[in-house]
Amino acid sequence: MQRKKLLIVGGGNLCLQVLQILAPRNQFDFHVASRNLEHATRLCNLVSLGALQLNVSLRIQAWEMDLTESAIERNAQTLSRIKPDVIFNCASLQSWRVITQLPKPDFDALDQAQLGPWLPMHLAPAYALMRALVQSGVKSLVVNAAFPDAVNAVLFKVGMAPHVGVGNVANLIPATRCAIARLSRCEPSQVRVKLIGQHFFSHYVPRHGLPQQANFNLSYWINDQERTDEFSADVIFGSVADNFRRLGGVDGQYLTAMSAITVLENLFADAEVHVHAPGPHGLAGGYPVKVGMGQVLLGLPYGIRREEAIQINEAGQRQDGIQSIMADGTVMFGSAQMNVMKQMLGYSVVGMKVQDAAKCADELGRKYQAFAHNISQQGVSHVPQQRIFARQFG
């Protein structure tokens, strides 16, 4: 059978980690697109040479793709030349992990804004990519790694939703299985779980355990027997944060890469494979899903209606700093989270139209860079005088 063409857009750390895993398996014709063609070429050569150490000869090609308004037509032409079966979008104007490089007091304070206010950084490139794809006429399955819990939901409103995302809720599944196995005194392979939860929940739990205001649904089975009520969520997720604490930041992105593999490798499987993923078909938050045979379907546990799962994740989305997504794709941000951005960075946006994402990203990027530069050059902490206490936003 002819191998599928996989185009990875964005030549950063996640792209490299995914290629390092996929390349030796040699199941795709690989293409990597980046705004920096020289970097993409060197990355492709590194992956190709590394695979050859295992005597695996790859087909891998680098392309230039700048995800800006002025380059949409050129990007559409590139997509028409490649004709990818799968597009994996890793492009972002500023990775979520950048603020982890701040001094701890500044990071802890700024982190109270959650991820929602940073949406423009992830939405702007994804919007440009999807517009180019529509213009190209190419039919590709699109997997988005850039804040898919929210980006996919916004793009759905304008008819351009990626098919599914990766990471976030999926990253919490292995530790949850391990925690249940530890409590049950069995092997993690004997545990199966189905978890519904937005990025806020999957980000909070590994660090602190169950939030005081927790929006999620967890079902689990041991040896295929449902045991959902055997252990409390507080005990399970407390064990996740305690017994299965892990590295984060760049190192932790390995877990996201592995979640991406479960989706990418199984999209065209001959049978449905049960995984977890955020943003399936433009839904907010993360869900159990079934991938295979060129499609993505919800795989909700018995007794949980689609509308109920969506409500759980929309409540989590509000905790993440996105109050609502309007019918035209306009995003309304949470005032409490945006107040943190205003105090720390001097950046504040009440609502944002999809077409304004690039402009908002430019302003946010400039103000963050000035903020970080002042700290590094002057050693001045920008934590407000009135201390920002860790809290959960409803």
C-alpha cells in the first residue's frame, strides 16, 4: 500500500520529537514546512541521517511556509504541490513554555493568567494555515498541536476547524492509569480510562492534584470491569501529582509527542483505535475519541451525552481564561485572567475577532518581550506589589 504523505508545519521542538519517534518506523513520506527553510533543511537532514544509523532510508523533504496574511496564496501553492494526506500543525508564534523561563516569582504570578489570554499566539498561524488549505483545494486530515482545546473551537465557528488536536487531556491519561493501578495493586496495562477535561484541568492536575473547582468526567475499568466509583477522584489525581510527578517544560513535551504518535499513526488504521485528544471536530476541550479509517469520532463513556461533555469542557475553558466563543468566532476573554495580563504586561483585550488574531499576537509578543527583557537586564521583578495569590477562576 502506498505510504501516506505527512506534512509537519513548524520546525520546532515538538516537530523534532515527533520525527525522532516516527522516522525509524518509516511509515510516511515526510515533509517539513517552516518559515526558515535553512533550519527546516538541516532538521530534515538530521532526522534522515539519524534514521540511517538504524539502516532506515527516509523520504523527507523541507519546504518554506510562512504562516502570515501575505503568504497565504504562496502557502496554498505549496500545499497543492505536496498534496499531504495528513497535516500536523506545530506552528506557534510563542510556545506555552516560554514563560517557564522567567524567574519563579514572575512565572508563578504570570501563570495565574492561564493559557486563554495567550490564544492569539496559537490561533493566528493556525488560521493562516487553514485559509491556505481551503484555497489550495487539497483534502487533508489536519491535526493541530497549538492550543487545540480553544484554537479548534474558534476555527470551527468560521468553517475551518482542524479534525483533531493532540496533547493536553491525552497527557494526563498515562499517569491516571498508573495511579489507579497503584491503588488497585495491578498493572497499568490492566487499566482503561475515559477522561473528559479541558486544558486547564490537564495542566493543573499533574502539578497540584484535583482543583477545588474541578470540571471533568472520569470513567475507568480494571480488567474490562467498570470500577469508576471504587476510588475518589481526589485520591486518584492526588496520586498523579505525588507518585507520578514528572519533568515539564521542553522535557515534558515528550509526552505530547507520544500522544501525537497515537493519533498520527492510527488515522488511517484499518480499525478504530481508542485514544484521547482535544478539539475533535472543533469541540472545546478534550475527549475520548476513536481514530481510524480516515476519520475521528467521539468515544464518550456510556451514559455521558455529547452535550454534557461539551458543557464540562466549556466550564473548564472559562477557568482557562476564555469566557466564551461567539457564533462568528469572536473570543471573549475572562476578566480575572486578563487582569493578570494587564498588571504584568500592560496587555488587555476584552474580545478578539478571528481576523484580528495576528494583530493581537503582535501586540502581546512585543509587550511580553519588553517585560522579559526588563527582568533579564535589570533584575527587576514585575510581580505586582499586591501579591497575586494562586486561585481558580470560575
